[in-house]
Amino acid sequence: MNRLPDYDQLPPGPHGGRLGWGLFGAGDDLGLVNLLTPERVAEAAKLVRRGVGFSLDVPHGTFAPPLNSARGNPRHHVIAQPGGIGFDDVWDNVYPQAGSQWDSLAHIGYTREVYYNGATAEDIRAGRRNTVDGWARHGIAGRGVLLDIPATMRELGRDYDPGETVELGVAELEAARELSGVDYRTGDILLIHTGFGSWYRDAPPEVRKALPRGLRAPGLEHSEDVCRYLWNAHVAAVASDTFAVEAWPADTSEARQPFGFIHQMLIGSFGMALGELWWLADLAADCAETGVYEGFLVSAPTQAPGGIASAANAVLFK
Amino acid sequence: MNRLPDYDQLPPGPHGGRLGWGLFGAGDDLGLVNLLTPERVAEAAKLVRRGVGFSLDVPHGTFAPPLNSARGNPRHHVIAQPGGIGFDDVWDNVYPQAGSQWDSLAHIGYTREVYYNGATAEDIRAGRRNTVDGWARHGIAGRGVLLDIPATMRELGRDYDPGETVELGVAELEAARELSGVDYRTGDILLIHTGFGSWYRDAPPEVRKALPRGLRAPGLEHSEDVCRYLWNAHVAAVASDTFAVEAWPADTSEARQPFGFIHQMLIGSFGMALGELWWLADLAADCAETGVYEGFLVSAPTQAPGGIASAANAVLFK
Amino acid sequence: MNRLPDYDQLPPGPHGGRLGWGLFGAGDDLGLVNLLTPERVAEAAKLVRRGVGFSLDVPHGTFAPPLNSARGNPRHHVIAQPGGIGFDDVWDNVYPQAGSQWDSLAHIGYTREVYYNGATAEDIRAGRRNTVDGWARHGIAGRGVLLDIPATMRELGRDYDPGETVELGVAELEAARELSGVDYRTGDILLIHTGFGSWYRDAPPEVRKALPRGLRAPGLEHSEDVCRYLWNAHVAAVASDTFAVEAWPADTSEARQPFGFIHQMLIGSFGMALGELWWLADLAADCAETGVYEGFLVSAPTQAPGGIASAANAVLFK
Amino acid sequence: MNRLPDYDQLPPGPHGGRLGWGLFGAGDDLGLVNLLTPERVAEAAKLVRRGVGFSLDVPHGTFAPPLNSARGNPRHHVIAQPGGIGFDDVWDNVYPQAGSQWDSLAHIGYTREVYYNGATAEDIRAGRRNTVDGWARHGIAGRGVLLDIPATMRELGRDYDPGETVELGVAELEAARELSGVDYRTGDILLIHTGFGSWYRDAPPEVRKALPRGLRAPGLEHSEDVCRYLWNAHVAAVASDTFAVEAWPADTSEARQPFGFIHQMLIGSFGMALGELWWLADLAADCAETGVYEGFLVSAPTQAPGGIASAANAVLFK
């Protein structure tokens, strides 16, 4: 694939929006991660100047109670080796999506029946297609670019509360890009710092406890415009410090598909890697201080056969 | 710490060998990972030339039955979101040490009572010292250097079976280093490819099934010479494709401490990061083909509070 | 203990209500289960006439999503013995309180600080006092007596919806007892059939899905009168087909203690065994048909060292 | 089924021995548990004289390391309700077969391909046939009869070590029955006390640690005679204090089928419930003291859909 078509050149999808399937082959399971070519990795590695690495994963158990009450937090047992000279350990109840994570292309479909590039729910249950181990084998590394939303909102003179629903449209994303001083390059990994992560860290216990019953967060606007913008930027991945990348709540009803819940477009149609609940606050502070909003991002997804999601295991080097 | 002392300059330890404690401060929990400074990371990143990344983790469940029968393999559940449009997943029985992993400085002590830098077993149970989350926060990245043992043995004209106990002494390690054409630099991450990983992959089911009852593998010689060699190379970490880095079986009896089981020296005295069960075969093949035995190694240890070990989550870029 | 004092003869408790501590010794961990003496077991066994056993446990996974969103349902793996001639299995995420269960005397305290008979939270964490294994060793068997609330409400000409909050006071319990034609005997195990179990079974998916966010159920009235009534009946245990035995929601605020949430009285002060989410519908139908409301109840609590709760593992023989 | 045929009247099975299939219907999943009719339960309940109950389950974690190294012991987490007034708990890694348990008819087949009454491995994986929940719904209760092997061996003047392989043939079983003074009745639950349980309890740590690598235990002889004897006694179930009921090691090779490993006959052909690792020492002591070797046995198997095994959850009342 020498050059990706523009969004409006893509064929229309049967359930609305345009369809990004088939660009990397009929059996492709990797989606836009295919854009992370050796040439782009080598180019991105040149962004390592100071040698400072920012770990982008939150510790296990950071979100308590879990934001999605159908999930739980990891349980840890430290084991003394019987008669032995040391310790072992084991974890149970590890929901990758309860912490810093990648949604694989098996997580959400373009529709309820069909996933990225035509995979079926049965393909996914069987671990045959779209699962996260494909990305683990391929690797996810490239140029990471940070968009700093709280700083942008200040710049724009807007009130902004990262604990509320705020829809970030093309105007806001462009303003953030301009503030960062970067141009997009094909294969970029976009990091959207909304401030939700540090808002949560500082929230009082009663707010954290009530949150799962009324989830709200800033994020991508539910619109075709935002989808077009991200596609045309030809980013490989978008990660954010919220639980959904897109603004929440979404509208998952049939009537509003596919833009009511743009996971369906970004994952299901585009094959884009979405990262959620990443820790971006320290990186954002460094970007603001240094004026450098790009770096070499390396993630080592878990080698999890049939996995729906993976820990982010991500570091950005500047 | 401008420059580390030589091994023979270290103070003698009360249980034998020399003691590498206190060099990074009395309360230090990170050990030789402290050597991975921004300057060294920036230098190592320059080794990314082709942009090719080698994932150094094996898939979950690779070793079945588990090599250590006190551990098990991860169990996976794929969950259909009820009434929903996608999938979630959850893992149980995740023993980091059953797959590609880092031993933290909480894994094995210098003696049964005391761990790296004077931490106690109680400190470790309580998650107060030496646990793997310290490395996750600091990050593990630097120059990776591969020693290719099967190639070295062929060069030396020796019979060699990676399914048997073979003690690799200073002579063998030096021969491997010479074959690789590299000099050690302070903070290197040494990757010892013994061939055990691919031997296991190709072993018939009955051999795999019997292995846990009579574990054997090539690895570091049980000697002070090897400890001195590694210390004086000032490597930060040593990872291998075997389950113990050192030759197995070790001799954990009191009489042979601390060189019967050199985990006690490498982890407990030196504070060295040991990586086990890494997948090095593909990387070794590439090194042989290209003649380049070094690269930029990035690992993102799991943000596991109180963790004894972590998945390797490691990639080497060349 | 020849004869238990009446409720009004008990000493007043420092946080309200009367205190049932010390009647079976200062170090007693079993509470009213002590009333299940061999003589009473032998007497109750004579109630087995037809030889029909009613299993009182619901299947794993009956309540989905779990009624308490901090819990989950068991996860099951069937394992083919490698190269073997059969199957093994393993369960994870087994929350005893997500299904038919006994609350031990370690579950809820008389106050936040102190549990039945003066045990502390630290005693319970350490598994030293009040945990469910005491009952497993002692055994729980005796005369089971069913109170049929829906039938009683019909008899009383009252509207009744087992999916709503209905407070069952002394009048309702006495009416149910009269309908059943039984007198209480010391050591009885009272089974309160509210109809919640079959209401849940028949509820549409959307009602089940919404229930955890607004839990309601019929059950014991939040009053001292009901506590006095149960104590004076000298029952050893009360089990019901709801998740709380008492009407829900309770009021757990300080101001309403200890009768806003009578778990604090029944468990924390009386040392009474509470059974929750039992399956009583089939038994109730048989009682209505035969006019016999009593039987020999046998439960084998799990031998779970330090356990807070146990599966009911209960059968009633008639 | 008025009366079961004798063993020699059963049709020969295609892999040797005789086949007990079809006696309770072509689709039957319960096997000899069908013999536990209300009439027999009512009769057995009359054996409750003193009202003393013997719990027949060992505590979680009794066998450490697990006897079968492919299994593990349960892991327990006590959870403080956040901001709350009590505790909850959860268990992971619960292998029913690591403790006191029932093997269901899904555990071992008559051959590798076919299970009791013609069920296939696929039926079992899918939870369609022979799984333990059928017994949970039916209930397991009846007359329990104890055979005391150590006492019998003393009576016979034989050396006997319950930590060694000892094959118990018809002569030994008959001698034990005579010592107990009981006659078998159809539907009995036979309890074979070999002394293994207390031998293990008293074994030093190094013996326990080595045991999984060389499992040995007394138990049923590997012979058609023993199968014929048990069938003709028309017992519904046989439980023992060892891990296999039959003497160990068995011979699972094709050449010795089906009597080298009589699980294949007892479970796969007869549909007999086998109980393993039950705690029989206290009961045996009471039998010896009182001369009464029978009682009312009640087990409440776990309501585990698709379960291969279940905790015993068993009590014998005398």
C-alpha cells in the first residue's frame, strides 16, 4: 500500500460511513498497524534525544471500583516457595480493559455481526481473526504525538472539566495540533491528553465510587467529521487517558449507528488501534515544558493468543 | 555513581562472595537498573537502523506443562458483552514466571533472610521494597547485546545439546562475545541465546511432559569467576532463553552458597535484572545473518504493585 | 446453655439493641449454630418421611449480572487431560455470596469495629475468629421450617410484588407461621420464601440488567420487634430466597444503627446464621401441596479456612 | 428398574468387561445414583440415632503440594467492603479434584472415545451429558457403610502401610465387611477407609513434597473380580480417603484396559459415583468405638453447570 486513499474515496459501508476494509489484503488482521513499517520505526527512533522514557501505563488497581462494573481489578498472591529462598507470584481476574490497554480489532465490530475486514463473531470467539496477538507479533512502535486538550481549552478561552462529557470535534483537535506545533505523518500514534486521568487521581472517594453508575468523560465527537479527520491524518492508532477515547456517554442505539458510537467506525471500519486509560499527565507536562510534543513510542502488547485486549505496555521516549 | 567499582573492590559478603549493596543509596530498590540513564538510553536508541523490531516474549501457554510444576499457565475467558456489540476478556492464573519474564529483586535473596540491599522477607511480602513496580516506573531500556552460544560452540568445535546441562564459564562467554564482535558497555542488557527455546519448541510431547520432573538447561556456570565477569562488564541485566539463566540444576544447599545457585549473587548481591524464557531464536538468526549483535532494547515491565516478577514485554530494535 | 434468655433479658448493647454475646462462652465463634445439638439433629431426622430431598442451592451463574456489582460469577474451565482419558475442571472468581450462601459471623459486625462476641476486624482478616470453617466443622443440620410469604399475603388479601421492597414485620411472620401450622422449636432453621427467586427467574433480561443499580426485595422489617421475635423464637438460622434476608434497601447510616440494617443485630449481636439467595420455590410448592412445612435440613458448608461466606450446600428432606 | 441384573448377566463391552449402560434409559446421565430413591433415603434416615454428624470433607489446601501437579489449591482473597461494615471473599483456582470430591460420569470414559451410556467427549465439553450438576439436582443421600481397612489388616495379621500401594481384592473387602457387621443393601454408599488420609496428615514435609512425583496408595485391586463384587453389591457409590479409590499406580496402557485402570469400568461402564480424598478417620474411629458402621449419608454436590467434579459436601449422621 503505497498511499492510503482519502476518506471520501473509500467505498460507503452498508451500515453507514465509509469502509476501510481490504486495503492491506482480504485476510488482514492488523488494520492500520500495518502502517508501522520498519522505515517509519527507524525514522521515529530518531526522535529519542534526551533518552527520557515516559511509562504510559497506570498501576494495576488504579481504577477502583472498576469504571465498567462488569470488570474487576487484578488479584495478587505472593507465594513463598515452600522451604525455599524466595518468592513467586500469581495474578487472577486480570481484565486488560480495566487498566491501560489496547482494544484489539476483535473488541468492537462495524456492526453487531461483522468485525474489521469481514471477520465474524465466531472467528473471534475461536481466536482465528483480529485478536490482539497479531499486534504483539507485528509490534507497535512509531512516532507518538501528543494533543493536550486542557492546554488547548485554556488557549481557546473555554471552560473545561475533564470529569464531564465534552465532545472534541475537528476544530478542537486542530487547535490542539497547532498548539503542539506538529504536522501529522502517516502511521502516527496520536495521544489525546484530556486530563481525565489526573482528574480521577484527585477525585474524592465518593466521586470515584459513584462514577461507574454515570460514566462521563471528554473525548472524540460522535461525528463523521471526526472520523474523516482521523482517517485523513492516516494515524495508525489513537490513545487517550479516558476509558473510551470518544466522548462518553456514546449512543449505541441502532438509530445512531455508526456515528453514535464511533468505536464501530474507528475499530470496525478503519482497523485503528485504540488505546484507553493511558497515563498521559507526566508526558503532557513535559511537552508543555519543553515544547516538544513528539517522541518514539514503543508498546509491547501481550503475547495473548485469542486476546481481545492487551495491557498497553507502552513507553514514549523523548 | 560515576563509575562502579570492580568486583574485587567490593566488600566481602557475610555468606560468601562480594556484596554490591549501597552503591545507589541505602534505600535503593532498583539495583543495576539504575545504570540505565537517559544518556545511555539516548545512545542505545541510535542503534535503530533498519527499524526492525524483534518481540522477545513467547506466547502465553508456550510451556505446557509448566516447567515449574508449582506454577500453571494463564486461563482465558472471552466474554460477549450481554446484549452488546463486542467482546471483552479476562485472564486467571497468570504466573509471570511461567513465561518470558523479569525476576525482580524480590524474587531471590542473597540469603534466605535478606534480599538485595538489606530488604527483608517481610519488606517484600508487604510490597515495601524491591518489587517489580520500581522497574516499571523507572523503565528498562538500553543497549541489548546478543551472545549466541550454539554458534559459539560450533566455532569452538564442541558438542552441544541445548536440552542438557551445560555450564557456560568465562571462556565460553568471552568466545561468544568475540564472535559477536561487540565490546561491553556499562548498562548493557546481555541476551544469552542458548538454543533452549527452539529446542523446546521442537521437542516431542513426551519430552515436554517429562521435563518438569528432571529440569536441565545450559546456562551460566556456578562460579565466582562468572559472577566477577558479569559484574566487571557492568551489565545492568542478563536475559536468556532458559528458565534460570544459570545452568540447571543448581545446588541450593547451604554448603554450596552463594555460588551453587548464583541467583543469590546476581539478584541478591548485585541487584541485577534477570530475564528468563525470552524468545531469542529469531533475533539470533538475524544477528548471524547481518553480523550485527546489538540493538535498542525496550521493555515495559508490568505496573504491578508488589509484583515479584513481570512479563518481559520486551522488543529489540535493530 | 440449658435455656436461652429472652430478648428483653439480654444486656443492652453499646450501639443500641440488646447483645447476645457470651452465652456460649467468651471465645465462641459459632453463635446460634451451637443450638444444633445432636439431640435436636436426631429429632429433626425423624421428619424424613417420604425420603424426598429438595436441593436449596441455585446453579452457578443464576444471577447475571451479579446482584452486587462488586462481585462476579464463577468462571469455569474444562480441561482435557493431555494425552489422557478424561476431563478435569477448575473454577475461578468464585464469590460465595454471588449465589446460594451462608453469611458467616465474619461478614458483618455489630458495629464497624466489632464483630460477634467481640471479634475484631483484624481477627477476621487473619482468619482467627468467626469465619465459616467453624460451621463446616460443627455442621449445620436440624429442623427446617418454611414460611410462605406469597401464600400468606394472598391469605391476608394484600397486594404483593416480590420484586419490590416489602417489609415483613411480626404480624406478617406470625401469619405465615400460622398458615404453615408449625410452632417454633429452639434451633429451628427458618426458611422465608418471599417469591423473589422465581420472580427473578421469570424477569425479562432488561429487568435483570437494571436490577443491580436499584436493588429492591421483600424481607425482614428494619425493627427491634422483628429482632425480638426471631431471638425469642430461638431459631439458629434464617435463610431466604432474597439477597439480604431483610427488606432492601436497608439504611446503613450511623443514625439508623443498629435497626436500619439488621444484619448488624442478627449476625453481629445474635450470632445467627443468615442464608441468602436460596432456592425455595420448589419446596414451597411441595409444602402448599402436602400441608407439611417442616423437614430435616442438612447443609455442608465449605471447609474454607478463613472463609467469610460459604455455598449453602443445603438439602431439605421431607 | 425393579432389580439390577448381576454382573455376569450384563452384556460384554466392546473393550472388555461388561457394560452397565441403558439400565436407566438411553439418555440417562446419572448412573447408579438413580438407585438413591426416596424409599431408600427414608429408610437410611432412620439410621440417625445419636444425631452426631461427621463432616467428610477436608479443608481447602489440605494436600500441599497438590497430589496431582496439574492441579493447584484454592487461592483466597478477603475483601473489605470499601467504606463498609464488613467483609466479602472470593476464591480462585478451585480444582474440585484437589480436595474431597466426587468424580462425575464426565471425568473418565469407558474408553478414550466414549463415556458412560454412550456420551461423547464433545457432549461433555459442551456440558450436555454426564456432568456433575445432574447429581446436584437429583441429590446424593442414602445409607453410608464404612469398611475399615487398617483394622481389617490387623485382624488378618497382615503388615499394612497406607502410604504404599496395596491392592484390596474381594477377600480383603469381604473381610472388612464382615468386621463391620453389615450386609450390603442396594444403593449403599460404600466408604473405604484405607488410612491414607491420616497417614498424609502425619507425614513429614519432605514426604509430602516428594509424593506427587511417585504417587502410591492402597485401594481397589485392578481386577474384574473387584468390579463384579462391587456391581453385585449394587452400591450406588464408593468413596475413599485416597486420591483414586483404586490402588495406585494404575496401568492406563491400552494393553491392560479396562481393568488396569478400573475408573474406566466403575465410572465409564457402571456409572458409579466415586468419591476421593474424603476424610474418614474420625468416622472410622467412631465406628470402631461404637461397633456401628452405618449411617445416613447426605452430600450436596455443587450446582455447577457442566462440572466435571464437585466438592463432596458430605456429612454422615449416626
